[in-house]
Amino acid sequence: MNYQICDIKNEKSQEDARLVLYLLDALEESGIYERPVIVICPGGGYQYLSDREAEIVAMQFAAMGYHAAVLHYSVSPAVFPTALLEMGKAVALLRQNGKKWNIDTDKIVVLGFSAGGHLAASYGMFWSREWVCEKLGVRSELLRPDGMILCYPVISSGEFAHQESFRRLLGNEYEEKKDSLSLEHYVNDKTPRAFIWHTFEDTSVPVQNSLLLVNEMVRCHIPVEFHMFEKGGHGLALANRLTQTAGKEGLEKSAAEWIRLVHLWMERWMGQA
């Protein structure tokens, strides 16, 4: 495995913003050289980044045979669009180095948990905007995400909002700009396909966040797979003992199936199952 740390900072980034890569070696015996890459955005309400939703998740995707990367993006007091531009720089970096790093540049997937899900989804909605290309100084095609994996994502700033995520993301401009980042209103023909999961019992980020987004993706004919598990609260990560909290929370056997289901989704998409 090739382990690297890459700079993805912009002028508003925090000092520890970075992209950590976990790149698998080529398997010459099997003829496997290029692999998809999953860019993981941990949650934390735009206040911090959860370790439970970072490297341990990357290792699950590496075990599936995919490259993985963890985006350590800027959080409060950094405000929008700092983290989104860090994501853009990360995606462009992966695509520009596709040949060197054995990346299938048509299979760059952004994954996010909770507020990290908002970052991944907002990137899926806004990556093709002219202002994003201009700020990053690259052509739009380099920024394209090919898929999204959204895990109990923050989506809506309306009735079902996790307001603290939006307040931290927007700072002093919360009241003025909160509606502009309610992502169910921005699904478009450039939005990539998605795998989304949530739990019925999530009281921190209600499942309606995912339902609103799924409804719009269906309306716009964007391929989407959605799973709602009945049991389990917020922040489950892998929902098994590998990511349980120190207080033994975060265990839910049924929701732990999401990692198997997303593997099936990836393999069907790539025509390998």
C-alpha cells in the first residue's frame, strides 16, 4: 500500500487540512492496475472530524479492493466554501495523478457521514458551478465526482435541519445563506448517482434529510439506492464493535449491513457483479 499525505489547502483553510491517501498496489498477476477511489469525509457537525468515520472506514474499502482517501477538511471557524474547495482540490489531484496512482478516473466517489455527508452532497450539487472552477483554477471536468455515498447526511436547512451544522458552516451569514445550502433544492443533471442510508430512529439528523434528497433525485432521474434501517441512532459509523464509542454506543447489527450493501452497489455499477 502506498500511504501519502497531500496538501489540499486554499487561502481560508486551517493548518491541519489535508488529504490522506491509501493507495493499493497493482496486482500484476490478476491484471488489476486501475481501481476506483473513495474520498471519505468524516462527520462532526462542522465542529470537528470524527476518528470513528475516518481511517477505519477507509480500511473497509481497501479490503474491497478500492483505493481510499480521507479528507481532513476545515471546520468552524472556517466557513463555506472553504471545505468544498478543499474537496475540489482533492478530486482534481486524484484525477490529475490517475495514471501514476493507478486510479480509475471515471470512478471517483465522494463519501460523507452526517455533516461530512453535507459536504459530499454539496460537492455533488455544486462541483460544475463556474465559481468553483475559477477559484480552483482548473477545468470543470477535472472536478467531476462520479458517485456519492451519503451516510445519515445533513441535507436540509428547513424543518428537519441540524441547525448547528449550518450555523458553524455559515458563521455570521447563517440567516442570509442557510437556504442556499439546503441541498434538496439543487439536484441537477450534473449530480452523480448515489447510495444513501439513514436510520428511522435518528433524532439528531432526522431521516427526512435523506428522504428529501432521494425524492428529488428520483424526480430528476438520477440513479439512487436508498436504505432506511429501523433501529439505531445518529453517528453509527460502521455500526459494529470496530467503531463503537467508549461508552459502548454505536452498535446496531441491522444497520451494520450498509457496508456490505454499498459494496454490492459499487460492484453492480462497475459491471462486476
